[in-house]
Amino acid sequence: MILKELTELNGISGSEYNVMEYIKGHVEKYADSISIDSMGNLIAFKKGITGKYKVMLSAHMDEVGLMVTGYQDGMLKFKNVGGIDERMLPGKRVLIGDNRIPGFIAAKPVHLQEKEERGANIKLKSMYIDIGADKKEEAEALAPIGEYVAFYSQYTELGSDTIKAKALDDRVGCAMLMELIKERYNFDLYACFTVQEEVGLRGSEIAAYRIKPHLAIVMEGTTCSDVPGVDEHSHSTTLGGGAALTIMDRTSYGDKALVNFLYKLAEENNIKVQFKRTTTGGNDAGKIQLTGSGVKVASISVPCRYIHSPASIMSKKDYDSCLELAKLALSRFNNDEILGGLIS
């Protein structure tokens, strides 16, 4: 299964080449051309029948992770790459570099902690990664400074509809773009698999500047907070509630006409759909929207619990709703009048 293979690849921000090569091997037979820019973005281009408009689809290949920054005897010291809740790190298994050297994140054992330490959250600066090395020189040879560290997490199906995996943000979007590129449309299609989204939406800015699309849709895995202790009105999205459409977040404001078009399209075709009900976070739409003289953008997202952790959870039905809605929207865009009306 593509999503299993995608999530079990390691592609920390700035080191996405394994994911890029996997995707390239799958999409090159459907694209008219493949290009990889100086940032590492993979852009699969499919020439439109009329080619009057340019539509950009975007999903980022990178995931959050860690980076080796020093040594304490044979232990590795590290910093986070992207937004990670440091409270969940102790005890997690990790893989270091392309050689996938195993290790685990640890800190001073509780029976050695002072009384005041036991009542406080362990800080990242107090943690280390144990790879079984005795000396700094041994650790440095295995994991040099700057080496990327990924969470070890196997794709697992839970119950009849749920998936647990790392990097669902945004390998779910990558998997959907790999499906959407298979069709040919009236408009020119650019399926962009971007880099470094988790550290500042960097790749999408370069890709959008190069393409200068008329309209863009970001396919994403987004936050889902329907868990105990969170009131319903505070749920960002609901697992099983269908495709999530973003009205506004920290980086972008979705085009109202386009977002309403997608919502109405879903309702008319019995596709489960919901609005994301928080305005935190952001995605590649933030940079794409500000390209050139401005780009109409919208995000179609799969709700994912425990995002940016080794164990994110999603509903397969939500994934299907997102893919179905995206396919239907692109088929409607084949009508130049509809697409032109949304762009104007």
C-alpha cells in the first residue's frame, strides 16, 4: 500500500530525498515531464488539453524530526526540526541517518531525580539519544553533527477504519497527489511535492514562484483534537467527519469563493465534509497565496490526531473523502468557464 510505504520512509525537513525518489518512481509514467528544482521540490507537469489555465496541487514530502547537535560521552544531544511537543519524546525509539541506526530518547532516570525535578516536565536540553556507544568518538563516527533523526514507527491498522503511522502530515497529501496526476485535464496541472514545509513553508514558495499558477489546492494532513478533555466546540476537526476545509489559519486565508465551491460540491455529491474550526497552524497555502500578484488557494485536509508525533491516527474514510472531493473538483475545473469564474 502506497501510504504504508510513504509513512515508513524517513524524510526530515531538508533531507527528503528518499521520499522524493519513491514518489518520482511512481509518477514519472503519468507526467509529461518531471523536474527537481534547487530546493529539492519535485514538480510533475501534465499538459492540459486546452492549457488555458494553470492549476497547482501541493503536498509536502518532509516530516518533523530531530538533528544531532553534540555529544555527552557516547550519547547524542539533539534539537528538534519542526514543531514537536518535547513532553512526548522520552522513551521514543528513533532511527539515525540513512543507515537507520537504532536508538532511543532518554533522560535522567526518575529514581535519580531531585524532588523538584520529578514534578516538572523534562526539557529537551536534558534529553539525549542512547545508541549504545561508550565514547564520544564512537558516537560521532556513527552519527555526525547535523545527522537527521527520525521517529521509528510502523504503519498499523487499528480497528476497521483507522491507521496509525508517523508522518501522516503530509504523506497523506503526497499519496493523494500520486493518484490525481494519473488523469489528464483541460488545464495544465502541476503536482508539486514540496520540501521544508515544517520549517517555514520554504519549498512551496520557490515552486509557486516558478509556476505562477492561477489557482492552487493544498492537500494536507491537519490537526484533529476530538479527544477526552477537549470540549466539542474546541475540536479543530473530527475524526470520521470527512474532508476538512480551512477557512483561515496562521499563514493563509482561503479564497472564499473556492472554499464555498468545494463545500457545496461535497454536499451535493454526498461526500462527508467539515470546516476546520481553529485558526492555528498553517501550510504551504500561506506562501503560494502570496506569490506574484496573488493566487487563489484552498486546503483539503485529512484530520489526524496526535499530529507531529510518532503515532498519528487517521480515518481511511476521511482520506477517501478528501481524494473523492479533489477528483470531483478537478473534473469540474475542466470547464473553462467554471475555472475562469473562480479565478476572476
